[in-house]
Amino acid sequence: MSEIPGTTGDVVWQSSPPGSIYDYIRVASFSIGPDGLIEQWSRRAAGLFGMAADEAIGRDPVDAFMPAELRSDGHRRVGEILDGKEWTGLVPFRMPGEGGAHGLAEVYVMPSLTADGERAALCIVVDVRALRRIETDLAASQAIFGQSPFGFVLFGTDFTVVRANQRFATVFGGAADDHRGRTVDDYLPGPEAERLGATLKRVMDTGESVTDLQLVGPTPGGTGRRHWSMNLYRVHSGAGRPVGVAGLATDVTRRHIAAREAASARRNLALLNEASARIGNSLDLETTARELLDVAVPGFCDLASVDLYQGLLTGEEAAPGSWAPAHRESGGGSA
């Protein structure tokens, strides 16, 4: 075993059902004895055909599962197999009992020998319906994944990128496959990367999805900061085992700019409303100046002053530009 590089340390013995392709496709096995009857019956065969081992063992598989019109040909095939001929084909089957569901299985039959040297057979069965359903789902997911206008990234259980779509790669540079193995530190500055990393761990540990996680960071070759909204959710294998965290990211920079501009416009409008309500209620110039300062600071600025000219205070006429300030009102505050 040690002669195979990278194998010795990679072997994992699991007490739970392994996470593999068998989580998605229905594969079963059983054996046929020299008499053409079922001799061994796996748990997966019981799940696929709907018959427990104590019901299946000792029965003729052709009579038990094949439609009546196909049994003659089925018995002939079994005879050929017990004569030492391998066989592979598509076989219709039905669940036992009245109204049993019909299915289609791909069967691979391998001749074998018993301990006494008698001819027998080992049968491997794949549920074709499940296989075709997987093919359809895979084609649909590939189309959605590849054509999505949003950035999609899948983090594995070690929180490295397992897969990213082309939209994600377009934003961060390179081809989609170039992002495999990268971490959040490769995309975001320190504090934001730590925040996203902690969120990924929480989603992975709890299974609770996170929506509209706001992130800020640069993009390669870009100018300024970009704002992202990210939805995160845990994904599972067909057996229900967590396999990672999926993220769907949307660039919301324009939304942030528009929101900031709208907030600025609202502040200015509120300032004008306050000014119209508070300024000019008195004919006294100094009082009006103080009212103006109260409105301007800190709503508009941190420091403001109002210069009152002597001519305005005394009522004297003077040529434009000849008045000198006689009194100054000021106000200030810290932002």
C-alpha cells in the first residue's frame, strides 16, 4: 500500500454511510446461486426493489421482479450467465405486490464460483431513473451556474474555494478554475476577511443561512472600494452530510452610492426646513445671527461665524465694500 503515493495517509474508515457518488445514484448488489435463485441480498437491493432479505433470498429474481411477458427471455439469460457468460443490459422491473411501481435498471452480471466450484453470479444493479434524473439536474444546474448574473462561490468544509462561476471569476480575475483552493483572505482586506470567515464557520456549524451580509473591499485592477451583498447557506450531500457553504454575491456599490446621495439630500432638506422655522422670527440682528449659527452647527458644519457690519447696526448708508465688521458671532462644535 505504501508503494502508492498519497494513499497511505488518505485512507479513512467510516462508521457512517460514506459521502460519495452513491449518495446520489441508487446502486445495489445481490448474488445468484447455482440453482438460479437469489443467494445473497444487500440492504441497497432491499431499498431499490422494496423487498427485505428474508423475502428475497431463495426466490427466482426473474419471477420476482420482471414483467410476465419478459420472463421467458429472462430465464434464458440467467441460464447463459450460469454457463459462464457475462451480461450487461437494461431490464424493466416492478416492485412486488399489487400496484407495485415499475422501474428500469441497468444490470451488470458477472459469473462467479462457489466454495465447491459451482457456477454462480454476482449482479450489480443501477436505478436508471435516478441516473437520468441526476443527468437532468446536473445539466440544469450547469446552465444556471454558468449563466447566472451573480457571483457564485462554493466553500468546502475547510473554507477554501471548491468552485466558482464565471461571473465571480470575471470580477476577481482569472478563470473560474484558478480560484480553487483560495481563501477569503485572497479577496478581502483583513477585518472584512475575518468577518466573512467567522460567518462561514457559523453557517457551517449551525446550518443557519445568512442573507444580505454587507462586505467592502477592492477588486483587482479596480479603483476605489466595492460594496457586496452576500447570501450564505450550507449545502449537503444526497445523504444529508454537510459538504460546504455556498455564497451568492451581488455588487451593490451603485445602491450604496445612491443611498448616500439620497441621505445627503434628505439632510440638506431637513436643514432648510429647520432654518426656515428657526431663523428670522426676530428683527434683532444678533438674535438672527445666533439662530443661523444654531442651525448651521453641527448639522451643516463643525464651525461657523457670522460677521455683523457696523453700518447694519447703526443704520448708516455706506458705499458698497466700505463697511468694516464691527461684531462677530460664532458657533462651533466637534464632529
